[in-house]
Amino acid sequence: MLDLLLHNACLPDGRQNMSVAVQDGRIVEVAPGLQAPATETVDAGGLLLSPPFVDVHFHMDATLTYGMPRVNASGTLLEGIALWGELKPSLTVDAIIERALSYCDWAVARGLLAIRSHVDTSDPRLLAVEALLEVKKRVAPYIDLQLVAFPQDGVIRTQGGLDSLKRALDMGVDVVGGIPHFERTMADGATSVKLLCEIAAERGKMVDMHCDESDDPLSRHIESLACQTQRLGLHGRVTGSHLTSMHSMDNYYVSKLMGLMVEAQVHVASNPCVNITLQGRFDTYPKRRGLTRVPELMAAGLTVAFGQDDMMDPWYALGSADMLEVASMGLHVAHMTSQSAMRQCFDAITTNPAKILDLPGYGLEKGCYADFVLLQARDPVEAIRLRATRLQVYRRGKRIAHTPAATASLDMPGRPLTTSFMK
Ligand code: FE2
């Protein structure tokens, strides 16, 4: 007897009328029209069953602090960092935990069941680290939370920055982060990349570094990151986050840089909602779009994922743990409007970030964890277009959230009574 049999589902790869059989928290079969006795049977109604959404890049220690102590007037990255610095002395472990848990509730409701969050290690008290390690433990039954030791104020620029980062890793933080473009000079930035990659290599950790998050066409930290990845043999374990300066770099230089990135198998995390608002702030017209070269990086064979980055914090006033909103923004800003490119945008919030996080048992295949989301859409493109309702969210074969279908009632005579916006 199966624990759960879900039938009549579409899958993101286009297969229709598929059944998914679940036993002991794992998928034991995926096949068309399966029939078998099960404790629970669910009719998917021909709708899209997706593996859970994955956020490759987030800052959970800052989430839900919008307006504390004031809002970011210039809308720039640098004012956001300064504002976060003003807020830090008043942070408490309990308040960070409470806000993070609220965010995680929203994430579960949105079918977002794996998150890589950077956690600021610049404050030697490491309050945010203590808080998010506690959150990671508490949400483990329903969210895979991976933490990155992130020296927000610069690992070299901050006195004791390297020591604090190492202590965070000792406490159990998973991944080594960095912010070379915020070090005092390009040379210090390159030194920080080298130091941090060496720490990761010594400790067997993955790396995820904020890199070149600026409009400066001469910023070169992703080049250093690719080079250190190659030198230390960290292939496939290193992610460059943001990489926004790539939009402004000289095309000849990028043709060389992309080769280095491919050689090192560096992954890419792009954060469209946040970078379309933070970047280009010093431009008049035309204004640059502030997103890295997503389709070109994908075409080169690199793994590219879209992240939320911020939600209601010093850098971004909006967001609601909705990765379909993030994919929609990425699609628009990167001109990814062909059918295949729109599907790639869906991959950028599901399978691609799962690969970057190295999530075990992710996917809709036999042997994977029974984690999935039933969406009120028939395919990935419709899911992005509608930011489709997450009708049912499952973790290890058990339903952990559900939302009523979105339908509008019409009061006009002679027209249908309801519409769900599906074609
Ligand atoms: Fe970030």
C-alpha cells in the first residue's frame, strides 16, 4: 500500500497524465496512468506538478527590517549597506529568529523549500549567525536552509573580519562568502577572493561570493574568483553572485572571461528584482539594466539561477517569497521571451539552484524525496505568467501547505461567471 498516489499531473518537462507514487517520504514511481492502492489519492486535474522552488541567494538575517531605522532614500547598494550598519547595534538574536521564521512560513506557503542565505559575519558578536543557525535547526523538517558566511563590511576592510568569518564556519555555517567589490581597492578585493577560496579549500567548503555588484565595467573580481577556483581545484563548488558589472564590460573582455568561467565551472546567481532597482542609479539616460548576461552565460553551459536576494529590508522594499515573481523579473530584464528561454527561467528557480546548492534527492524522479508543489497552471510558462497559486505543497510525502485556487467572479451579464486566467 502506497502512502500517496498523485495522478493526472503535467510535469515541467512536458509529460502529461503522469502519476507519482510515494512511500516513506520518497518517490517510488513516476509513470503515466499508474493505478495502485494508496492511503491518500490526489487528482492533480491536469495541472503542473513541480519540484519545490529553490532560492539560490537570500539574506535572511535582514529580512522584514524595512524602515528600521529608516528607508533607503537613494535606492543604492551603498546606502543599503550603510543603513544595515545603522541597524546592526540594535539587533537581537530573538528578533532575527522571529523575523526569519515569519519569512520561512511565507516560503513554505509559496512552495519555496530550499534557501541559500548569506549571514553577516562582520559583527564580532555573530548574533545573526547564532540566530540563523537556530532557524536552520527549527525549519529543517520543511526547509533546507544553507548558510553562507558573508563578511558584509569586507573581510579585509573590517578589523577582525577574517577571524569572525572563521568563527562562523566553526559554529556550523556551511559555505564561504565574500564581497570583494566592497573592499577598499581592487587589489584588496583580489586578495580577499584568494584568502577566502583558500579557507574553503582547506575546510572542504563550497564558495558563494558577492562579486562585481556594481555598474563598474572595470570590476574584475569574477575573473579572480574563476582563477582561484581553477588554481585550488574547486571546480563546480563555487558560485559568483550578482556579477552585475558584466552588463557593462567590454564585449571582447567578456569573451575571454566567459572562457575562464567555463574552465572553472563557476556557477552564477543572478538577482533580478533587486539588481534592476539597485543598479543604474548613477546613470541618467539611457539607464543600464543592472543584470548580468544571463542567456549568454546559460548558452556557454554554465549553471545560472535566479535569487530573491532581499525582501523588505534596507535594499528592497518588496517581495513575498515568490520565486515565480523573481523568474518573471529575470525573464523581462534579460529579454528571455522565447518559449525555450522562458522555460529556462523556470529552471533557474528549480533545478539549477538545486544543483548549485548540491541538494540531495531533489527532483521528480524515482528515488527522490517526495517534495513537490501542485501549481494552478498547466506548464512552466503559464506558471510564471500567472505567478501561479501553490495549490498544494508537499514535503517528504506530507502536505505542509495549501492555498485555494485563484478565480475571479464576474458580475457582467452574458459572460462566464468565473475566470482563472488560464487559457
Ligand atoms: Fe546579496
